[in-house]
Amino acid sequence: MMKTPFSSKVLSTFLIASLAFLHCAGATLNQQAKNMKYKLEPLEYANNALEPYIDADTIALHHGKHQAAYVDKLNAAIESDASFAPDLPLELLLADLQNVPEKIRTAVRNNGGGVWNHTFYWRTLSPDKSEMSNSLKKAVDETFGSPEEMWKKIVAAGVGHFGSGWVWLGVNANGELKICATANQDSPIMGNAISPCGIIPILTLDLWEHAYYLKYQNRRQEHLEKLWDIINWKRVSERYENALKTGKTSL
Ligand code: MN
């Protein structure tokens, strides 16, 4: 029979105490680090609130796994460079990627874009019906003929975009409405060097397959057409008016 230096009771007590200590130390460190980190913004509605247009499983994965992974990878990239400790809202970090150290710039672009674009997207959608403001409706009519015609053009731009990315509605430097698509997690807020859209975004739709594949499989067009019914027009109108007034993006 093997002899052990400790009785199993002593050993297990020691192990439990050690694990408890490590757990507490880890929690404290995580808490301190978290205060400096970019965070996953909670959704403004339940995972099933956008059904039947977007199913609860898709939202649970899309927000809780995909977007959460972008948050983690963004923070990991920033932490990997001790010389870089940005104390900036994410949109300002992304607006000035040239100031991000080159070795982490692509990671910040991809993952930071993934965080910001998704937050903007979730806040573009709502289970509550709302109307465009008079000024946005007027601009839509003048630019596209009608809201329905605008939606057809947004859907067409989304369907016509090859691969993953985003389709945007925004305001250009002349204050005009413009539709534009970006690749991957690129965003109009990254500036013209990365996104040639030249717009302050006011609405976005996610073109990545993870946004719709569970429910719509490969039917990107059908998915985009249906999102018409869950657009938060009140917020899009506020973003429009704020863009004209301040020249800035608002979430
Ligand atoms: Mn997505």
C-alpha cells in the first residue's frame, strides 16, 4: 500500500483553501482589469423580442458569443501592448487608428469594429414600432422617392456586397443621405483611409451569415427585407438630426 505524506482529508482541505485563494485573487485582478476594459453593452431588449424577424437563438449567439468574442479580443490586443493604454470611448479609438501601435492595429480595427458596429446595429433595431421624424422622412423622400424605395436600395446594396460586412445609411459631408457597404468589421467611423463611405452612419444592417443563417440559411435578401419591420426609426431620426447638427456619430 502506498504511503502519502498527508491524509486525504488534510490534502483536500489544503486544495480547497488554495483554490479559494486563487479564485479570490483572480476575481480581484479581473475586477481591476475590467475597469479599464471595453465592455459588452447589454441589449435593450430580450433575446426573443425581435421574433419572428430575428430568432432568439440567433440573438443569443450573435450578442452573447460573437460580439462578446470581439470584446475579449479587443481587450486582449490592447493588453498585449504595455505601451498602449487608451482611455478613449471606442468610437474615438476607431476614428484614429493611425495612433494605434502598428502591431496591434489590425486586431483593434477588426475586433474594435466588431464591438462598435454590433452595438450600433442592436440599437438600430427595436421591437417597438416608431416613425421617422419629419425631417428624416423629407430627406428620404427627396433622395430616394419614398421610404420603401430607400429600403429596396439598402437591401440591394446588402445583397450586392460580396462576403461579410455591413450596409449603412448615413449622412455625407453635404448633409445628404447615402447608402454604403463596408467589408468585414470596417466601419464608416474609421475614416476615409479605411472606409471610403464618407458618411456619418445613422443605420446599419449586419451582412455576416451569423446574423441570419440559423433562420434564413442563405437567404440574405429575405432577411434584409424583413428587418424593415423592426427598425428603430425614432433613434435613426435622432442620429440623423444629431449628425446634421454636430457632424458626429451617436449611438
Ligand atoms: Mn455580426
